[in-house]
Amino acid sequence: MGSDLHTRAVVADTHNDLLMAVVERPPGRWASFFREQWLPQLREGGVDVQVLPVFVDDQFRPEGALRRTLRMVECAHTIAEGNPDDVRLCLNGDDIDAALAEGRIALVLALESAPGVDADLELFRTLYRLGVRVASIAHWGRSPLGDGSGEDATGSRLTHAGVEALREMERLGIVFDISHLGASGVAHVLQEATRPLLASHSAARALCDHHRNLTDEQIRGVAATGGVVCVNFVPDFLSTERAEQTIDRIVDHIEHVIGVAGIDHVGIGPDFLREVLADITPPCCEGVDYTGVDTSTTLPGLDGPAELPALTEALVRRGFGEKEIMAILGGNVQRLFRAELGRAR
């Protein structure tokens, strides 16, 4: 049942950093490298909607952040233009529906922490014109817009520019992503938001007490906006016990989000890190902790997008019905994107 169900479902992965690996190749190889290295994995995993975050490493900040952002945006466009039979860069829900009807993977551009923008909020309009439709405003540390969860001890809310960024994104039709934002910042966003929110890759803090995970109050808050919490697969965010870092533990987190927020407000944001980081990191440095997270570990049987059908099998074993699994794998994200993506007000 699981294999057939996975094939029929719309599978939406709201966080895959593959652009980081592709952009390291010469521009003339961007489209072909994606086609050779990543497209087969996405196809085998049944991925229908792929959010592509633009993440800028510390080495490019602050001076080179905007240049790096634009290069990665151009990389995404080159991927789409070079593989027109397989993928489409989508600007709204209608584009996604059309791509799926044509058998193409719908690509959605996202900014992760927006370091190329900082407080120059007019650049959100520029990046919107270039195709960006999802954005967050912080990563692990501080930004001119708000603090990441690694700075929770500061108790910092959004800055004035951060509040204006939220308003500008809502006006443009860029979905605001709370993943990585600090606890006080999330509370501030929930207070100010007038449109549905996305948590693109965040697990449940009640099951694993890590600052990157969301509390039940935060999960309920996202659901109250009409938004979706997409569960992260990074082992250290699922459990502090290595033996518990399994596919079934992902299902535990999914079940928890459903218990708190309801079946209509959960999705998947795998954040498959190992291949991307191994691909761009010198051999001398592989396997080191990244801000306290061991990026060399993966879940047995689920270490990349090609193995996503294993999650569907686990959901079936847990007793989820077809309609519920369809919602979890991508139906809820598809609904959110149909209603919000690129919908200016």
C-alpha cells in the first residue's frame, strides 16, 4: 500500500539545500550537475514540490552576502531553464498545479535568513521579481531583522526593520518562514502576522528539547494563522538518544504536531544535510559538528530524498489513513502555497 500511495501523493519537501552544492560548480555545469546528481534522487523519492532555500555561508557575510544570494537565485533559474521537461520554477499556486499536471517537479525559491537583504527592505521587492516566494529572517545568530534560536537567551523580539520585513512580505505574497527564528521572535511574529505562516523545517520541542524545535504553543500559533509546521529529519533534532534517531521517530514528531495543531497543519521539511555538506566541505573538515549538530549522521534508511517512500511506509505502519498521509506528505503545503504564494495584497 505504501509504495502506491507515495506515488499518488503530492510530496512537498519544504527544505533541501541542494543549491549550495550545485552553485559550487562552474555556471556552465549547473543545469547538468542538477540533472545528473539531484534529479534522479528527487524522482526516485517521488518529490513533486521542492522548496530551494538560498543559504549564504558565513564566509560570504556581510560584504558578499547579496552577491552570493543573487548567484544562487541565478543558479535556480539556470537549473529550471536547463531542465524544462523535468522542473519548473513556480511563482504561485497555479504554476505549481500546472507543473504537476505536466509531470514536472515544482521548484519554489526561498531565502534562508535573508543576509543579502538585511535592513534594506526594498530588496525584498527585487528578490520577489526574481522569483523568491518564501523567506525567513534569521539563522542561528543575530541579524538586523531578528535573532535566531541560538540567541534565545537574549529574549530579543523582531527589530523595527524585522516587523517591516514581515509586513512587506505579506504585502508581496512571500510566505514568512519562522524556522530558525528565536522564541521571542516567533512570539512577536505570531502577534503581528496577518497571513498564514510556514515552519519549513522544525521538529517538536516537547519530544526533543533543542532550541531549533518548536514548543506546543508555537505550533498552535502557526496553526492558528492557517499555516503549516514541516517536520525536520535532522537526527539531533529528533532525539538526544542515538538509538531513537529513526524513521519512526519522525513519525512520533508528526503525530505530536497533529495532536497539538490538527492534521491540516503538518508537513515535511527533511533538511537532508549530509550529502550537501560533504560535497562542499574539504575532506579535512568532514564530520565536524555544525553549531552543536552532527551533520555526518543520518537516519537509517532515510539519508536522502530518494528514500522518502520509506516515510510513507512508516506512516502506514503507524496506522495513518490514506487521506491523512496525503495531507502530511504534501497536501497541506500545496493548499498553503495555492492560497498564499505570490498572492499580493
